[in-house]
Amino acid sequence: MSTHGKLMLGACLSLAVLAGCGGQQAAGPTPAPPPPAKSAAPVKPTAPAGQFARADVERVLLQGPPWILRRVPVEEVIRAGAFIGWKILALPADWSDLELKPGDVVTRVNGAPLERPDDLFAAYRAVASANELKIAYEREGTARELVVPIFGPPSQETVKAFESDSPPRRPATSRPRGTTVIE
């Protein structure tokens, strides 16, 4: 499997373990009427327990596959010459309350196979407009499925960003980019 395929796989299976998306978010005490500057800021909706907030899912999707792959290393699993899925080698400590564990083998995301790079990117793109994240996986030889609803409607900007066959453009940075030639 190519490096691109591994990147896409890491992205797909990591969507189940999005940082900051695991359940109900703590609500602070309601302050007195906010000053005018704060009232202009949009209020982030909180997701009910057991659901991912749409804003968090979109934030992670727009970071791109490399951001996710740095957090969840995987390796391919092949049995009797056939591709089975991707074994999760480790998960960040702050994602420990999720059902997926190191050693689980992810076989599908939202019903899509994950064998080829095209399959992986299609599954990644589909999450942008999905109402739930459904991950089929094996644990110690037993097939299981994790289903987590995504709270809130998808934003038009995110859906549009994932309509093309290429990853969304990353925001410009202040760092210069280009080719450096050393002679």
C-alpha cells in the first residue's frame, strides 16, 4: 500500500476518535449579559452525550489526513493473501473513552471499504455530509461496529470543499514556500 493510501486510511479510521468530539461538552456558568464585543462571536453548539459536534468534525476534516495520521498510527492486515483492514497501533490518551482500542482492525468506514487509496479518500470525503460515523472493525476476531451520530447539519462550505476529487486547500501560511537551491 502506498504512503498516500496509508495517509488516507489513517484519516478515515481516526475520524472515529476525533479530539474534542467525544460526547457532551462541559458548559460553564452563564455570565451576566456579555459585553457587545462578545455578543458578536458565534456560539458553538454543544453535542448531546454520545455524539460528535458537527463543528468539531468539520474542523478535523479540514485539517486533512496528515493531521490525523500523526495521532493514530496504523498497519495493514492481510490474511491468506487478502486485505482485511487496518490495525490501530496506538491512540492518544485523551481519546481513551472511545470504543476503539489499539489492536482493533478497522475494515470499513460508513460502509466503504478501505483497501485502495481511492476508497480511503472517498470514505474521508463522505464524512463531510454524513449524519453519523459508522466504523466496522474486528476485535480479537469478533466483528463489531461503532456508530456515533454527528450532531448538527453540515456547513455548505465544508460540503463544497469536499465535492472535488482532491483534498481541500489548506489556508495560506506566513511562511514562505517554494524551492530552495543550495549550490
